[in-house]
Amino acid sequence: MPDASPTFPLATSSWDEAELDALQRVIASGRFTMGPLVAEFERRVADAFGSAHAVMVNSGSSANLIAVAAAVLDPRSDLNAGDEVIVPAVSWATTYYPLHQYGLRLKFVDIDVDTLNLDLEQVEAAIGPRTKAIFAVNLLGNPNDFRRLQAIADEHGLLVLEDNCESLGATFEGRFAGTFGAMGTLSSFFSHHISTMEGGLVLTDDDYLRQMLVSLRAHGWTRELAVDNVVHPKSGDAFDDLFRFVLPGYNVRPLEMSGALGIEQIAKVPGLVQGRRANAVYFQQKLGGLDDVRLQKETGESSWFGFSLVLEGALAGRRADVVAALTGAGIECRPIVAGNFTRNPVMRYLDADVPDALPAADKIHADGLFVGNHHYPVEQQIDLLHDTLAALS
């Protein structure tokens, strides 16, 4: 059994008295449903990451859901049921499910074993006449090469969406990840860069999409939309417009507590990311000399969600031994997301085009794992990680 208080945990809190005081203010106010604090958090997130708009929901998974919904339902879009969307073979389940739920065909492409992101050579080779979009995932804090990815998309007229749930605060060529696609998603779940307990956001520069997202997160109604909104004209009768439904939406609204927490957390992002990046420098220096471990290759400036380890040489095929040793040393670890997602039993329900071979994703599936990273120094924990792995080689 793992230690109840691990020496090197996967995740720890980034809260202090500011977050606790924010919660108490919400409790004292008596307003718990989505309100002005959520709206203020959205404004601050948009400002922090250089996006025109941010729309908050109750999770990063819900952010992916309403982003895909908006992309399909947007009358300006040529994305329809039956069309193909290119996705990486390594990602979280709710990158894929919204695409399936909107009748889109998942076109799986292998990853680059070094960056853990889409192999862009294979992306280009996978594009066919039914391909309409790319859902790029920035894995474990690491951005994609968006210069090249966008050039590919532009050449073939493809929509780009961005799952940035693990990479808040990362940048590529000076621009924040999550702002390259038509929409990009963020997560503020406990184990991520910032925490609002549960929470997620969609970033976009397009006001039409923003209005669609606002409607979609709350039943598909017009209540939160302005009188002069572009999604659907209001009747002009304030009472009638309370319950006017125009899109097939959801109820994925966040709580006001989450907005209050987010206001405090977003102010800390520069320091939180700086701390993670400082740890990454030490991690790369310390473990870079281990011949039997492949480390993630940084693209742009990663925000280092965690530290991936791909076992090679004497450690290849011995992940169970490595996990047992790390656990015994008090080091928490997990598979790299879901490994090769196409190996999951849920695939029998999904309309998908899966290549005959996905060697990089299979390597991650068999020999990949990751450990945590934090906003505070963890040099001693990294030393312990190094010594534990070195003893196994």
C-alpha cells in the first residue's frame, strides 16, 4: 500500500489564506450559483493569457464538450457529423468523447515519443477528403509546435481546436498555449496548475463563439446573452426571454465559489509556473544522465504539469518493477495519461480510424509513467527519484 503521506506526491494544494477567505466571503454572501465572481474570474483569465474571451464551466472535460458543441453548431463552420477529426493516440478520455458524441469520426495519429504531442509528419499524412479539424493536445505542460501545425491546417483548410487542460501557463513563441486554435480549453481541477476545486474554461477570440459557449453551458438558453446577441434574437419581453432555448445545451455551470477561488489563483500563475519551471531545470540536469530513462523534450516553454519517464534499455519492459520501487520510496506515479488510448475497451463504442501501428503510443502504453511537479522546490524529491531509478538499472 502506498504511504498515506508520500515523500513526493503527485499533487499538492496551491491555496493559502487568500483562497480560504474567498470561500468564506461567498458563504457569507449567500450567493452560490454562478454569478459576478465567475464573470470577474473569466475577465482575469482572458487578460492573463491574451485571449479576447474566457467562458468558465464546471470542469476541463465540460470545456472540451461545449467547445466541440460550438464548433459543430456554429453555422459558419463546415464541421458536421461524419467528418473526421485528427486526434493524438495519447490523451485523456474526454478529449475524444465529445467528438464521438457529436457524430464525428476520430482519426487517431501517433505521437512523437520525445515531445509526447502529435507527430506532425503523421498528421499531414493522415489528412483525407473527410478531414475537417485537428484537436491538438498539449500533454503534461508541453505545447505543440503551433507554427508548423497551423501551417498544415491552413494549407488544408482545417479547423484547429486545442486541449490545453494540462498546460496552463505554457507558451510557444511567446504566445500562451490555449490561444492558438479557434478555441482552447483549460482545467482548474485540484491536481492542475491552478485549482478552483473543480473547474474549466474555454478561451476564444471569436465573440460569436463566446456567445454560443455562454448559451451552451446553461441549457442552451438566451438568459445570459445580451439583447443584441448574434446567436439568436431576443423577443424583447424580459419575462419571456428567461426561458427561451435556442441551442441544444447542457448544465455545466460553475459555482460562485469556484469563481472566487479562481480570482485568487490566477494572480499566482506567474509564480506557480516559475516554480515548476525551476524544478524542471533541476529534473533535467539530474535525470538527464540516466541512460535507461527518456525525458520529455520541451517545445516552446512548458509549464511542466509533471515529469514523464519513458523506460528504455535495462528498464524497458520493467514498468511494474519501477512502479513498485517508486511507491516503496514514497514517490507517487501514474501512467502517462491513458497510454495508447486505442487499447481501451471503450473503443468498441467509438467511430474511429485507428492506424495498424502506433509504435510511439504503444511505447508510452508499456513503458511510460509520470511523477508530480509542484510550484515549490522539490530538489530533494528529485534526488530520491534519481537514486531509486539508478538502483534499478
